[in-house]
Amino acid sequence: MKWLLNPSSCPGFQKFEIKDHVERGEHVHHTEYFFVQIPERYALVNITDYVEDSLSRAKIADGFCFVSAMHITAGIYVNDAENGLLSDISKWIDNLAPFGEDYRHHATGEDNADAHLKSFLTNHCIQVPITKGKLDLGTWQQIFYGEYDGKRTKRILIKFTGLKIL
């Protein structure tokens, strides 16, 4: 199967929507949705810059960021943004959950059982610390969205909680 592998951006990003922003004293809770429509059925795309932009709108100095793929055929993970590794990851995922197998889920009329299994392999959410107003990721760590049943609009939830920037 053809994979869209993008180590530096998210083709198909449509918009962000602020769902909630609450400040109580020094505490902030901020929630956004990202809407994406990945142009291929399968993709591993870097969303780190979008999450960092969202953090700047949240204005949090210290706390946590929660990122969740709000679909059962997508995933969120943290890893290196290196082309060869993205290719290796997509091959590994395909080997464990190949398209077109005789999955029981297909008896329902669906053809995306592999997408559900691929999602299971990459998890549906991550949590990243925020320190001094920045995502506190390791040297090579980036946040990726894994799409396993694309070509339709999906949401990604980004939620921040912590102490506001003074």
C-alpha cells in the first residue's frame, strides 16, 4: 500500500478550533481540535509544529499536553522525524496488520480492519510535559499523527493543563 510519509509537516491540515479556555487564578485549561483530511489512506505525518502553535495560544508555562486521535482508525505517537525511520515504521505496521486480509470485521461490510489494528499499534494518545512554556521533548522526539483510513476529515484533540505564563 502507498504511504504518505512526511517528517516535517501535516499535508491535509484544515484548521484548528479552540473548544475551551479556562483560567482560574494561576491555572489554565485549554482545549483545541485540529481538523485534518489526509489525502492518502495511510500516512505518518509530523504535527509537532501545530501542537507548539496551540501551546502558544494556551499560554501555559508549566504543565502537561495531551494529544489524542479522536478516531479508532488513527494514532498518535512520539519518535524521530527521519525519513528512513518513517519508512521502517510504516513497513513494520503493514507487516503486523496488512491490508486485505480475511478479517472478521470485514463481514460487517467494512474493509478497514487493518486500520483498527494499525491504530492499536501506535496508541490513540500521548502526554508531553511542558516546561518554561515549551514542549519538553527529547532531542530528536517529534509528535506524529498516524492515519490508517484516510481521505476523510478527522479530529485531533489537544488539551493543555498547567500554570499560566505570568
